[in-house]
Amino acid sequence: MFRRDTPAEAEFRMDVRTWLEANLPVALRGRTARPPPVELMPWYHMLSRKGWVAPHWPRLHGGMGATLNEQIIMTEELARIGAPQLPAQGLNHIGPILMEFGTDAQKAQHLPPIIAGTVIWAQGYSEPGAGSDLASLSTRAMLEGNHFVVRGQKIWTTWAHHSDWMFALVRTDPQAQPRQAGISFLLLDLHSPGIRIRPIKTIAGDDEFSEVFFDDVIVPAENLVGKLHDGWRIANALLGHERLATSNPQFALMALERIKTMARASGIMADPTFQERLAAASIDVTALSALFSHAVELSNQGQSPGPESSMIKIFGSELLQALNDLLIEAAGGHALTDKPIATDFGAVDVAASFLQSRRVTIYGGSSEIQRNVLARRVLNLPS
Amino acid sequence: MDLHLTSEQTLLRDSAAKFVVAAGPKVARVFREQDPSFAPARLCQAGDLGWLGILVPCSANGLGLGLTELALVLEQAGRGLVCEPIGLAAISAAALAQGHAPHPMLERAMAGEALIVPALQENVYGDNPLAPRMRVAGENGTLRLTGRKMFVCADGADGFLVSASGRDGPTLCYVARNAPGCMLATTQTVEGRKLSTLSLKDAPADLAPSRQSLRNAVDALHNLALMAVSAELLGVMEKAQEITFDYLRIRKQFGKPIGSFQALQHQAVNLYIRTETTRSLVFQVAANNDPYRIDPALAVAVKAKASEDALFVTKACIQLHGAIGFTDEHDIGLYLKRAMLLSSLFGNAAAQRRRYVAIAGLTA
């Protein structure tokens, strides 16, 4: 949106567009919920073989080593065709964290399968008693000789029942004050004995997330990332990556297209009041693209996203919900059906999209927690 | 978030920040009742610093810089409630410098010796700037303009860049303040600056130079005006927000600084989000557009967002101050009034959104 393509970039864009048109299965286009692995992973593998699954990873680790502009072009073209969201925990979270904090052995073991799409990762942070107050987490990891024994429970774990590995925050020192100083960052093989995973059905009707029970699970000591009790710092570095990734304007751009399709089908697109509100939403999407470009630019300059990423997360997620409000309005009485609505311009998922969007202001730290963080750490307001 | 600037851009911003130290709320108060409502000598000083020719090519003795540099200077002007119309003068100079031969007024405009401002708006609630009702007749050399422009910042102006419809579509013309048939009806605004209705009756004019390779001169100047005012609005909201956050840290009630209360903290974050998103939008658009061919959808988007957010922020700043914020004695009200003025110039947020509907094709 902000960068005119250079001739080389324009050529790259056309390459991406042509390849996506030829290779992305029609059944995977424009899906509201993430398709199950049996449908989604062949697409992941196809992107991987093409060398395009990790545009933001350096070539050293099998990524595309794409420039900022190329990353943005990829995002825009994926949005344009309605490509499904890939499982992001490996590509956007543990991958970059291992590159920064992992040992050589950890990198060698875990990075190639993420690129290849042969291993799916889950993030084990939230617990029944530790949601917004994440530092109160109590899943215990006791170091006994050369392994940890893990006991406890994680919850709201996206795709845990489809995953092979989990990166988790675990309590290694129950007495530590502050509580953050007794938390470590651990990699767990989800196929280990003593692990039980139960999918949880959401209000959107899918079972995207699960609860995971650990009953004296043995985890080799070399699966510790960074130093013992230093997990909080590592997790926070990672939250910056997560918030930046989830505020990619791709999702808002897709939502905008769905609204236009629905509004043309229902006829409300002719209403000046609706037009002006859609203009306001489009302008906010433009602002999100600017915010995102700005943050990625700083990231590429070596200024990794700090607490400011909370601001991007709030703006992006609240905008996505506002867009879904417009979608519901455009669909009128059709908004209640739980099936995609057929229009002359293609099928549009309305209720499912609206319901799905409730999660975005909750996961990765609720909007309220993000505001607390910003007030203290960026605005320096007193406590 | 920090901007990623070159060392030259950082120097420019620092020198603009130094310039506005001499401005600020105290000075802005003094000019509220004066005619003109700014210091002509300070405008010349901005000219000496090169800012009025910031977009003018080096070949025409300007600085030959881009929108990022313009925005950096105007952001500081907004922060300092600077009364001299640096932005309007700079974009008018840019318009006069287009074409193969610069306009004869260019040199004096760049020096700040002559103030030339755009006169583009004809409708109370905003209109299509590319279909002016102002008529132009005659050939170049003997052009005559007839019509009316509203909300012109004519205070202290020596001439106007007027949009008009001729045989070949919208045209940009230069009219001298003292031209026969040129009349101004001036009203005082709540902000202190005066706004005028410019009536032209067979007023002699000449064409502002335009290059065929570029966007239409009217469209180009209008989009540039939207960007310039938005950058100034950004500075206004930034400074108002800083003043307010300082107040939240020191004002005590219930035995604690009021900034420790979660309700006020969350509202403070809401202001911060508005300011940061406006800043990213202003500077991303600036970095990716040439001054004289800004993408109209982006120019309109920037002005819509800056106008709405600056009002949101400055209104909330009054509320967060409580009763003291409602007094004329406290400076925070000056920022609200400046935001009211700038958000209205060249069309308010709602007017921009209506234009965006047409530009982006958000129709049945």
C-alpha cells in the first residue's frame, strides 16, 4: 500500500500471484477457520518446497531471507487470494526465539522440521489459574539429575491436539520473588508418556484449542531454553514477535473484502451511511498497514518490537472486531446462519467470522492487560 | 514508535524544534487579537531556514526535499502552536515551482516576503475539489476568475492559489490580493486565526505552472494541503498528550497521583494509540509518495484520521484535566482550538470520508 514496487518487486509480486493462483487449492481459499491439518499441511508442504513458507526467516535457517518489501508483497498476495492461516507457533514464535536464545543443538534439531512442516508446535503459557496473571503459573518442572519432571496443566493451547511439540513456561522455583524469577522456558515432546490432551469446543463451533495435562512427564534437561529461571524474559521477547505477527494487516484486508462482497450482495452498499462507515473502517485498515510497515521497518533496523507491540496488537485486534460488526450489519437477517452465505460474488462466512473474531482481543494478552502494560512501561504512569 | 530518520532529517527536526521554542502557548495567546495573527518577521526567518522552499527543487533555489522533511518541520510547528502559516506557504511555493519556468512570485514566497496561500474550498461541508464552480475565462496572460472560495487563511496573505474550472478541466491560478475584483470577507475564529471568504469578480489571474507529466495541479496541491495540515495536527496532539500525561503524574486525589487509577490509565493509552497510529500513517505516506503526486486515497485517509484523532485526543485532554482544563487560563484549551481549526481546513474528517467513498469506489 505504501511502497510502489520497483520493477524487480513488481516481477516478484506477479510471480507470487501467478504461483498462488496455480497452486492454492480452491477449497482452501477464503476459509474463516483454520482448516484441519489433513487439509492444511499439504499446502504448508507445498509452500515449503517452493521456499516460501518463512519469508521472514534468514536463509541460514532455511527461510526466504526476504526483504521487508518482499514480505509485505507476500502478505498482500496471500490476502488477495484468501489463503488460510498457517500454524504460526513454529514459524512466528519458537523459531525466532530459538534463533535468538537456543543452543546450536536446539536450532539443528528444531528449525529444519518447522521449515519442512513435519513438526507442529503448540504454545503452553496459560493455565486454569494463570490467565491475565500469567506470572502466577504453577505447572511444576523439577530438575532431577539430567531431566525435568513436569506436573501440571496448560489450557487454551491452540492446536495442541494436532501438535508434536510444545514450548512452555514452567515453574522451576516456587519460592522465587518476584514470581517471574522462578519461571523457565522448556521444550516438551507432546508424544511423551504422561501427557493427556483434551480438545475444547469454542463458541465458533471449532476445537482450535485444548487443555493439556502433564502427569510426571520426563523432559531431558537439554530441552531448557536459555538459563534456568530465565524463562520470563525469553517469553516476553517472544510476545513481541507474537503481537507483531497477529496484527499483520492481512486479516483486516481479508475482512474488508468480505464486507464489500456481503454489502454488494445485500444491497446496503448503496446506502451513504454505510458507505461512510465503511470508508472509516478502510481508513483504519490503511493506518494499520502503516503501523505494521513502520514496526517491521524498525524491526529490520535491529530495534525489536518492545512494549509498543502491545499498541499494535490492541489497534489491530479491535479493528478486526469493528470490521466484523460491519460484516454483521451488511448481512442483516442472514447474519444468523451458521453456513457461509452464497452471493453472486462468492460465499461469505458471516456468523462464524464474527464469532471467531471474539478471540483476538483475548489471546496473547487481553486488550485490558495490554493497556496496563502500555500505561506503565511506555507512558510511565505511576502505579 | 521512533521514526527511522537519516542524520540530515534528524538535524532538520532538531532545528525545527529549536525554532518553536520561541513560539508556544504564550505567544499564541498574544496573536489571538492581532492583525495579522502571526509575526511576518518569523515567517521570513522560516524562509531563511529554507523551510518555505523545502519542496522546491534545488534548480529553483529550494531545498529539494520530500514529504518526510516537510512533515518533520510541520509536526514541530504543531507542537509549538506556531502561528506563522509555514505549511501553507511551503506547499504554495511548491506549486509555484512546478513547470519549466517557475512563477515570478516564487522567490518572494520562498523568502517569506510574500505570503501565498491556497484557496480551494467552496462548500461549507466539503466538496469535490476537482469540480470547482469558480470559472476561469480568457487565455493565459488575460485570464479572469469569477467565483467564491471559503475558509481561506487569508490573514496577512499577498496572493492566492485558486482552483477554477476552465475548458480543460480544473486549473490552478494565481491571484494577487490587491487585484481588481478581489474581495475578502473576514471572520474571527475561536482559535484566534482569521478565516476569509474570497470573492473574485473578473479578477485578473495567471496560471500556476503545471507539468503535463504530473497529476493535475489542483489535485496535486489539494493532496499536498491534506498532508501538510495532517502533519501539523499530529504535532498538536502529541504536545497536548504530553502535557496531559505530566498532569496525570503530579495531580493527586484520594492521596494518590490520578495517573495511578486504571480508568485514567486506559484512557491515556487510548490517546497514545490515536497519536501513534496517526504518526505512522503520516510518515509512511510521506516516505512513499512524491510531494506533487500523492495518491489521493492516501491523502484523504491521512487527513480523515489526523482530523478525527486530534479532536479525540485534545477533547480527552480537557476531560483528563478536569475543571482546570475548561479555563481559558490553562494552555490545554489552546491545543483543542488549534485542532478544531486544522481539522476543519480543506474538509473535516467526515468530508474526507465522503471523498474516500468516491475515490476507493465503496459504492454499489
